[in-house]
Amino acid sequence: MRLKKIIAEVIEIDVICSRMGFSYEEILSSNRKREFVNLRIAIAVRFRSRGISLSKIGVLLNRNHATIIYYLKTYEGMEKAGEIPNHLKQIADGTKLQANLQQTQGEVSKNR
């Protein structure tokens, strides 16, 4: 059961990345371009809002748990200042890609 949840989370990140025009590998890389960092921040906020641990989010994004804490604080500051781009807010809130994600996860389940 635990492995299925991890696979589902990896698939979710992959779907988000591909819809944003990036690969999962690019998000895992050490690249610090703003668009990669912002996407990592939105994904971290999305998973944390579901109660996923900082360590697990860190593993999923190839980052240390302290970096995830920094991401969450950064998002909070951006939110207070009203500086969050709409597409990132939708990812963080879970309102974007939900139908596509459910469809993709259903296809993966059928192929097993």
C-alpha cells in the first residue's frame, strides 16, 4: 500500500511537470532557475496541505526537509504580498490538473 501511494505521488508530480512544460528530472535537478524553484514550491505546498511529511516531500523533490520548510515559508510570504502567479496558486491549491491527474492514475491502474 505504501509503495502505491509513493508511485501515485510521483505520477502526480510528473503530470504537473509535463503540463507546465517541464520534465520530472528537471524538477529533481539542482537547477535554480526561478520557474523550477516556483514549481517545486507549489508542489511542496500542495503535498503539505494533504499532511505529507516534510521528509517525504523532500524525497519526492530530491531536496532536504529544511528546503521544504523554506519553500513553505516563501510561499506564505508570496501569498501575503499577493505575488503568486495564478498557475502556481492553482497547483498549490490542487485546483489545476485534477481531472487530468485522475485520468492518468486510472490509466496506470488499468495497465497493472
